[in-house]
Amino acid sequence: MTGRLAISKRPMSERDELLLERLRGGDAAAFELLFTQHYGQVYRVAYNLVGTREAAEDLAQETFLALYREPPPAGAPLLAWLCRVALNRGYNSLRGQRRAERRDALLAEPPAEVDPQSELLRAEEREQVRAAIAELPARQGQILLLRYAGLAYAEIAAPL
């Protein structure tokens, strides 16, 4: 019990480093603590990118699976690493989704109950936002999404 108290009094980055070392040693309890501590922020990053609860949950789970299978190198800030993994997997998912939508659009007609004008306006707005982010250099786009997800400037700026 004193071990828990000693860990909880340390700064978060030191606590993360201790938990990562335990995880590298095969300690499942350390993974559970890291998951519980960082899931909310990773989920927010994923949700802000993909926009649906189900897809964000899947991305967050994939991100923590990557953490479990291959933790980041020693000294890398954990939260920044997790968010970057979530963003990379999210971008891959969006690319795959766009390809599938294009393929499906070629095969099917739009449903009759959908208002084409309002749907077109929403699609144009989404594309404008994504296009604006895509015009930014990749790092700036990621930084914008990370900041919008609630990460502090220091967390975003931490080197991997």
C-alpha cells in the first residue's frame, strides 16, 4: 500500500514512466492503470478527428492495444505518443472510409428521403474544414487537432 502512495505523490510523467517500465516487464496491472488514466484524452482526440462515438472508441482501443504490444521508447512522453498513434490510425481509417464511400456511391443511388441540398451543404462544410486542415503542413494539422482535443501546449510540444 505504501508503494501506491509513493507513486501517486510523484509528478504524472514520472508515474507514467514507472508504469511503462512495469508494462515492459509484463505487468498487466500497470497497463490497466495507464489505460484508465489516459483513455479519456485519447478518446477525445479520436472523436474530434472521426466524429462518431463508435469509431472513436475503436481507435482508442486500437491505440491502447498498440501500447500493450509495443510501448513507446523510454523517455517519450506517453500522452503525446498515445495521441499521435490515435491520430495516425484515425487518418488511416478516414482514408479507408472515403474509398469505401466512393465505391458505394458508384453502386447505389441516394435514398429518396434524404434532402439532397442540406446533405450537400453539410458535406461541403465538412470537406472545407478537412481541406483547410489538409492544406496545413501535417505537423500543424496534428497540433491543431491535439490542441482542440484539450491537450496542453507543453504536452503537444514534448518531443517524441
